[in-house]
Amino acid sequence: MRKSFALLAALCVLAAAPIAAPPLARWFGVSRLPDNWTEARKGWLFRSGEIPAADAANVLRSERVGTVLDLTDADHDAGSGAERAAAQKLGVRYVHLPVAQPREAVLANLARAVAEIERARQRGDRVLVHCQYGHRRSAAALALYARIIEREPPDVAYTEFTRYSEADSSWSQGVRQMLEDNLPALRAQVAADLAQPSPDGAASLDARAEPGG
């Protein structure tokens, strides 16, 4: 019963986060990095909150990002549209994989994110994985990458949750349990995705209209 409650609570709050602080003033045309910008793997893999719309092109250019994985909600177009346009102009691969209920969609798009990160690494891209606040969904994607691709044990992989959350919070426990319970199926999906021909690095993908996305 407690396990089921924790899982339900995790799904319900996966997209939730504390109220974001007001954006800092942009002086002299200098853009700022998104909230919670973190170098998760030295030199190539980053996670953050959403890029401010006015700064999208400058951030992608200055940080030399080659692939953007946007995990925000399907109807969250405030920043997604600006990011997509900036990415297309700069030749950056932009992939929108909404990590939102139902659970099947959450799992499917987290697995897709893992495959996209690995494809980008193989291409030599610098990769940005972001959600709205850079605090939960991006953490889940990177933890799953560590479990499936890097073959890290749970106690190592899920330390990603501790950057901006407590390791023993109901959210952390619930999402960890959900991913571990579904790990064989997630591994299989990632392997199947990676077995497909590699897409054009500069192409964009929006999983909102696809089944399960």
C-alpha cells in the first residue's frame, strides 16, 4: 500500500516544482544560463531548467549545444517555440519529449531521452536535457541514462536526484521505484531505438503527436 502511494505521489508531482524566482535583468544584451544549469558529464552533458525565450539562441550558441532534449509538458509552448526556432536556425537537433502522465508516456519518453542522449554522445554533440525547472524530470532522464547506458548501480545512478531534491523524499523514492520496476522494458526500448538508423543530427522531433508520447 505504501509503495503504491509513493508511486502515485511521484507521478502526480513529477512535473511540479517550487515557484521559480523572477528572472534576472538582462543587461547590455548578455544572456543568462537557465536556472539549475549543471554539467552532469564533463564537457558534453548538461541539465537545466527551461531556457528563457529571449536567450534561447544565445545560450545554444555560447554553450555550443548540438542537441536539446526538452522534457516540458506537451502544452508548454512558452519557451519551446523559441527554443525550436533557435535550434532550427543554428542547426541544432531539438527533440520535445514531454514527460507527463499517463505513466506509459512518462516511461516511453524517458527511454527515448536516454537513446537520444546516447546517439548525441556518439555524434560528439554537447547535449542539454531540460525540463521546466531543471529539478525532477531532467534528473530522472539522466539517472536512467546512468542505469541503462553507463551500467551504474542504483546507489550511483540515483545520486542525480540529490542535486536539487532530497534522496529520501517521496518523489525520489517513487520515481526510483517506478524506473527500477520497469528497467527490463526500458532497456529493451532503448536498445530498439538505438538499433534504428541514426536520424539527421540537425532534424527536430516532437513526440507530442505520437502514440505514448
